[in-house]
Amino acid sequence: MTGTQTHAAIDAVVRMEWPRLVAGLARYAGDVGLAEELAQDAVVAALEQWPEAGVPHNPGAWLTTVAKRRAIDLFRRNRELERRYALIAGDLEAAAASGAPDFDRVEASDIDDDMLRLIFTACHPVLSVPARVALTLRLLGGLTTAEIARAYLVPEPTVAQRIVRAKKTLAMADVRFEAPDSRERPARLSSVLEAIYLIFNEGYSATAGEDWMRPALCHEALRLGRVLAQLAPAEPEVHGLVALMEIQASRIAARTGPAGEPVLLLDQDRARWDRLLINRGLAALDRAAELGGACGPHALQAAIAACHARAFRPEDTDWARITELYEILATVMPSPVVELNRAVAVSMVFGPQAGLNLVDQLAAEPAMRGYHLLPSVRGDLLMKLGRPAEAQAEFERACELTRNRTERDLTATRARLAGLRSRASGGDR
């Protein structure tokens, strides 16, 4: 194996093993920051030794054993941690006596418990939302600081500082490396789901930059959601979130045209939607309902996405059902963004004027003043009402508000078309 192949193998191993490695080490060390440092030391040792010795048969076991030995060296220098040293040393001695690699002796349930603890620790409510997202991608996704910075279009030092501060905050707040009990879990779980869905959304509709989407972020969030569903199978909202992401991810290939241009939902070639992901999403949605979570916020959004997924043509979409679901969602999760989406659904059932009336009620909402989709939706409804000059002004305002270049180009095109129609008709009448 060449040096390049060895380094590629190390990179692949780190991607696959990183979450379990950090989670397992955090259980022994009791500190997420220390666990990551030990894992990084093991990776450095691999980079030094594997090019000559070759990639071991069980690379995950090798990394875990090396990291634990580094931990022993550290704990020996700190007598306060003698108990943890004895725990790790005992594991290593037992592994040596049995002849089995240390990692092979860890029960699957232990790994699952460690992963669950790591997810809840990385997404602890004591952290800011940007910190939760950065720490989750670093610890559970195995993404580098540079990769996270590129994904969110922020300077690499900013991401590094967020991660460092997050670890310090967890340590200062004495956040234990544990899954919360049944009393604390609902509040903590919502934080976990929020972080994962924020990652997915940033991939599905990039906030800023050149790209319309960042599919890698979608896939990473979906992977995290699936892991969480395996670790917490009795939590309905976990399945609701997975259902939502599976169904939305099914459209990724159809969201761009041949030249990479954006394609809106009602214009997409539905033959390009991934039916396997749709079926997985529908199954997860059924599971959420079986567990009594049909009215959870993520499950409701998944049910709305399912209405689109079940329609083989745009005109087959059950907009009446979507309207009902948005009305329920608005009571479960009140939000002006939910109301804006409900207005679109209402316009499809009762006509564009009914939708416009609802949109206009949202104009005074402080949270919507800088939200580019409000004028974009208003422009679309005005076009349907035969008021292209007003629609052009709304699309132009949407262009000013969006920070995504591709979305800005799409909206600018809609503004130009509205202007052409307005001139052709002699202006709005």
C-alpha cells in the first residue's frame, strides 16, 4: 500500500470510527474535550506508524487501545484521577489476557450508550445553537474545523473558537457525560433534534454563498438522525425528524436542472425523486405515529412532506390536507414562518387572494422583516392575481434580502419576467 493509499485509509477509518472512539473515551475520561484530544493523539500515532507497519486488521481497536494508553500516561501524572486509571488499566489487562483486541470486547450496548451520551452532551442546552452545531459536526460527524467553516461560510478560527468555548462551557457547567433521565430527556432531546435539523436545513437550502444546496450536510444530518433513531427507538419525535429528512432528501437530485440551476418544488421532475428514501421516510412516519407522536412538530412537518411525496404529479397534491396539517402545526409550534407556509397552502385551496390576505397579516411581524421568502411568496401570489408590476417590486426586495447567490439569481429572473409581463400588459390594472 502506497503512502497516499495509507493516508486515504486513515482518513476513511477516522471518518467511520471517530464518533465511537470519542464517545468511548469520554466515558472513561469524563470530559469531552479530553476525549477528543486523546483521539487526536491516537490518529497522530496512526499517521506515524501505519505507513510502515500497515493498516491493522481492526483499526478501530488499534486507535482505541492507543488512546487509552495515552490516557493512562496522563492519569498517572494526576493522582486525582487514579480511579479512572484503574478502570482503563483493568480493561487493557483483561484484553491482553484474553488475546482479543480491546475494542472487540466492548459490548454493542456499551457503544450505543456512549453514542447516546455523546449526542446529548454535544447538544446540551447550556451551549448556544451555533456551538451545538459545530460541536455535533466535529464530534459525531468527524468533520474537521476547516470543513465545518466551509460548510457554514465562516472563518475557520471562528469555528475553532466555538468548539473550544463549547468544551470549556461544558466543563465549567459541570455537564456530565450521560444521557438525561426521563424527566430531563424531553427538553434535552428537543435541543438534539434542533441541532441535527439545523445542519440538514443548511445543506438543503444554503443560507449564503454560491451553492443552492450542500448535500454533504444533508447526508451527515440524516446519518446522525438514523443513529439517534437506533439509540432511542422509543422516542417518536426522533422518528418524526428522520421521516422529515428522508422525504426531503429524496428530492435533492431534482432540485437542480442540467446546468445546476435551482428547480422549485412544483416544477421538479418527480421521476427523479428517490423512492427508496421516500419509502424509508414514510415508514419512519408510521413508526412515529405508532409511538403516539403523530402531532409532534417534526412528525407534522414530515406528514406535510409526505403529501408531496405521495403525489406523482403536482396537480395530485392534497393541498386541503396540507392546509389542515399546517393549522395543527401552527398550534403546536407557533411561528410566522409556519404561517407563511400555511398561507401558500391556503392559496392552493382557496385561491391566491386568500393566501395574500394571510401573507399581508405577517408583514408587521418583526421576525419577518428581513426574511427574504416573505416578499418572494407575496410576489408569486401577486403574479397569479395578474399584478406583475407589484410582483416585480416584491421579487426585487427578495433579491436584496437573500444572501445566497444562486437563490438571488433565481429571484432576479422572476423579477425580470414579472417586469416583462407588466410592460406587455401596460402595467397593473
